[in-house]
Amino acid sequence: MDSLKRLEKELKNCVKCGACRAHCPIFTAVGREPVSARGKIALARAALSGQLSLDAPTREVMSKCLLCGRCVEKCANDVPTDLIVLAAREALASKKGISLFHRLAGFLLRNRALLSGGASLASLFGPLLFRKVPATSGLRLRFPLPFIGSQRSFPKIAAKPFLARHPELIQGAPGRPRIVYFVGCMTNFLYPEIGEAAVTLLKSLGCTVIIPKNQHCCGFPALSGGDLDTFRELAERNLAALENHQADYIMTACASCGGAFHRMYPCILGERFPELAERFRALADKAVDASVLLQKLGLNPARSLVQLELETVTYHDPCHLRSRGIIRQPRELLRAVPGLSLVEMPKADSCCGLGGTFTVHHYGTSMSINAGKTAAIKSTGAQTVVTGCPGCMLQISDGLRQAGSRSRVQHTLEILARNLAK
Ligand code: SF4
Ligand code: SF4
């Protein structure tokens, strides 16, 4: 309950106006007050005052949050519902125990050699585990596994994780910025092409690129299950891995990893562990999303080295970029690419429905939220959907495949790097 107690003042700031309700994707999908942002705050207050016990129904309600931050953006009183939900999950975990899925996830995230070994095995035995989805390039499990339904489609697991592909230091031109690249698990294991694009782009700008081998998962999956010990351990390991490189910037190309650095590390860990607060603040000051950094460094996508075919693209705003105001930069970069026509989809800034581990526990709701995104994408007729988060790429690809769409999904960096390819 300590975690909720720390947010007592913020909980009291909720005046129950309900302005957040209409913007909550879960409320829109489920239509029940308790799962809305206002409802969850009411439950957290009741739990804190002892009127409600932290039991299975409360856990169920608190699990129904995408941590998309939309309610926080819309609240005139600055009530941090995302942090309140996470505090309630932590309180539930300490009273009822961490769920089996999150215990397993936490164990693997703390033991990266095991995680890498598991990913290599899954890549090796891919054809036994997965079948190709007809007419598209996605993969589906041949049989359901715990926590993963057979309906979900996946990209291929990388035969060689991104972190094993490059030296730790790629020396750039004298006087050019030093960039530490925080890769993130999804790029490392599922979408190494995003990492390759990042390296290509930074090298084209003459930057020195540092890819610390000892970086870890940002910890978001552990945090979302209330596993604060694992979250703290991973955050501290990342501090040790990312500091001391005399970096000008620490670049992320995953919206959620960036969200962890900018919001979760300082707001959750910095508050609780004052001895770490200054280091988290320094990390947040240097951390920057790839689209913002590339603009800052003067990337000029109009200077194309290759003849590009005409292509229509549409852009999806990841929640953890939108909530940090990173909306304009990726679009400006895309609009500057010769031959590319950017068509806006309706509600480009609405959540895709992934919500990190939310999709594991609530796949049906996750995909019902995603159905709106799929329809919006299809309405543009775009050949390619572009976004700035590997998690959104996974979810949007899944929705498009299930809807029989042939549109492909790419990261902003892939589009920009293609521009430089020989
Ligand atoms: S969280 Fe904010 S917007 Fe939502 S009901 Fe409370 S005060 Fe209103
Ligand atoms: S973070 Fe998103 S899903 Fe969670 S309560 Fe707020 S708006 Fe709803």
C-alpha cells in the first residue's frame, strides 16, 4: 500500500469530472465505469482508505489499462492515472504475489543470456513452432502456448540479435556528436532492421555510435506487472551501461523505452530512491527519440541517393511519443522523402491497443481496440504504415494480417535509411 500512499495527494486531486473518460480506449471498448480512468482512481482511493480490499476483482480492473497516458494528457488537474494504476498493481503484487507471466518475464529479463538463448532456439526451430500466414509474411504459432494465442501473428525472430551484430564503438568523424544507442528488446530480437537503419543514418551524419553490449530491457514489462524489484534492477543496470560514454545524446527508437527513461525512471524510481534521482534525471536529459535527434542533427531526407518508387504511406503516433509531444518531427522527416506521399489516417494518435503486456492478458480487448486502427489505415489506401515504436509495429501488423491487408508496416528509421541505400 506504500506505493499508493505516495500518490495520496495526486489521488485527491481527482475531482471526478469525467473529462478523461471519453478519451480512455479501454472505457470506449468495454463501456464500464470501473475500467475508465476515473473508475480506477475511485478504486485506488477506496483501497487506500481501507473501504476496498486489494483482491482479484480489483486486480482485474487495474490490469485493464494500456498505460497509454491519454487520460493524463486530458486531465485539467494533472492527475497521473498511469502512475496510479502502476502503484495499485505494485500494491496488488506485494499483497497477492506477482502473476506467473510476470514472474517468468522478470526472470528472463534479469537473465539476458537465457533470454538470448531462448530467442536463438526459437529462431532455429522457427519452422516447427510457426507457420506462415497465407498470402502475407507473418507467422503464427502451430499450436497455442501459454500466454500466446494461436491467432496472434509474429515477425520472424532474428537469427542473430542486433546487439551481436556490431562492435560496441563505431567511430565517426572528428568533432561530430557521440551517440549512445539504446536498442530495446523488440529491436534486438524481432526487428533488427530498425537497428541497422539507425546505424546507417547515424553513420551518414558522421556520428560516433556507441552500442553498449551490457544494456538491458528498459524494464517496462516488469513494471507493468507490479514487479518493482526487477524494474529497479534493470534500470540500475541500464544506468551503468549508458553513463560514462561522454555521450552527447542517448538515442532510443522505441517509444516505450523512451517513455521509461523520461517518465517511469524519474517519476517512480527517482521519487523512491533519492540516491538514484540525479542519475535518472541526467539520463532523461540526454535521452532523445530518434526522429527528434535526426532532425536536430540536420538529416536531410530530400537528399536522396537512390531513385525511389512513388509510395503512399500513413503514420501512426505511438502513445509514448504522442504523450511527449513528438508528433511533428516524424511527419516532417517523412514528408521530405522524395517520392513519398504521406496520407493522414483518421485518429492517427489513438492507441493501437497493445499496451505492452496488456495484450497478453486481454488479447480480445486489445484486438477490438486495434480494429479501429486497422480500419483507419485501410481507409487511406496506404501501401505502408509507418510508426516509431516496434511494439506498435507488432500490434498493427497483427491487425492488418487478420484483416487480410497487404499493407506493410515499417519504422520511420527504415524509411529514412532506405533513402540512403546504394
Ligand atoms: S482524472 Fe482528471 S479528468 Fe479524470 S475524472 Fe479525475 S480530475 Fe477529471
Ligand atoms: S492510461 Fe489509457 S487505458 Fe489507462 S486509464 Fe488512462 S486512458 Fe485509459
